Amino acid sequence: MNKFRTAAYAHVSRVGRSDSGVTLTELIVTIALLSMLLAMVMTIFVTFSTTFSKERSATSNIAGATVAMNELTRVIRSGTENPVASSAANDPVFSYAGTERVILQAYLDTSATTPQPVKVEFVITTDRTLVERRWKAQLLSTGYFTFQPTVASERTVVRQISVGTTPVFRFFDNKNVELTPPPGGTLTLTQRRLVAAVKVSMTIQTDPTGRAKTASLENTVGIPNLGLSRIGIDR
């Protein structure tokens, strides 16, 4: 009988202990460990997200700068003078040549049998967007070309162009002498007739926080249609 009571008491004691749950100390330790684990996971997630955003912005910067530079190079390299019926001198390639705006005429995407020039403007707007506008040519009865007054097309080339100390457009003659326009203005007619190359500097920053690495490209574009000697070499 005593053995039965002892066994029963032991069983009841085990049941009582199992029903008692965890202690306050155990609960606090468990919560602390879970908090540390959650903090580690959140730190890894935030670090990964930040790194991913920076890399994505940097890639976008490179892509934008490349697209802009390719388009500017293609158009400027195709620049050409325009003969004028009432003058022995041709209109120069550039009708406007400023540090953040150029207007030029070129032969682009034209028919091989009936080629026509196009007037192109590249301008950086107040919100630092590079915009391209085009005007179609109009053939006069004299056989010379002029350009229609209405813009035929307009498109955004790239956004988020950084403000820097280097001008976007710099102009050089065939002896590599820089022709500098006045602030906010254009080269004179005499200077524009001398332009043989344009140095384009493009810096893009698409990350609004400015933490991503910018993409900067620079290219000197000659204008072979002028028939001038190479830049920096005397004739």
C-alpha cells in the first residue's frame, strides 16, 4: 500500500511540474534571444536593400549617360553647313552654341536619293533634363533649304543631369583653341564658323539621396563634314 501511495505521489508531482509552464526568467531570456535574432535579420535586410538600391541607381546612371552620349555624338558628328542663296558664305553648323544648349543642322536618318538636312536642338532644362527637338527642312524654289518654324518632334533623352563645374558643351577650332561663349549665351557668328569639334561632358545622378555613384562620360566629337584638318594640327 505504501508503495502504491509513493508511486501515485510521484506521478502527481510530475504532472504538477509539467503543468507549471516556463518561469519568468526563461521567458525573458527567450524574448531577448528572439529580439537579437530579429535585429540581426532586419540589419541584413536593410543593408541588402540599401546596397541593391545604390547598385541599381549606379547602373541606371551608366545607362543614361551612355544613351545621352551616343545620341549627342551621332548628331554632332553629322553636323553640316547650310548653303544660303543670298550669301556666298554658308550658314555655320551651329546656329546656337552655349554651355548647356546647342542648335545645329545635320543630315540624319534621311533618304539617300533625296537627302534633306534637319535642325536639331539639345537643351538642358531647369529640372536638369536633356531634351532633343527637331525641325524638318523645307526646300525653297531656289534649290536651297530652310527649316519649318514648327517643332516636328520632341523627346527626353536623359534625366537627372548633375550640376557640375565643367560645362556640358565646350567648343574648339581646328587648332584645338577653345571658343568660350558668354555665361548663359552663345558663341558669336564668327566664332560659330570656327567650331570644328565639341567636347561633351555628361554626369548623371538618378539617386535622389545622392549616395549612389554618379556616371560621368566625356567625349570630343569632331565634325568631319567641314573638311577641316584634324584637331590640333595646323594645315
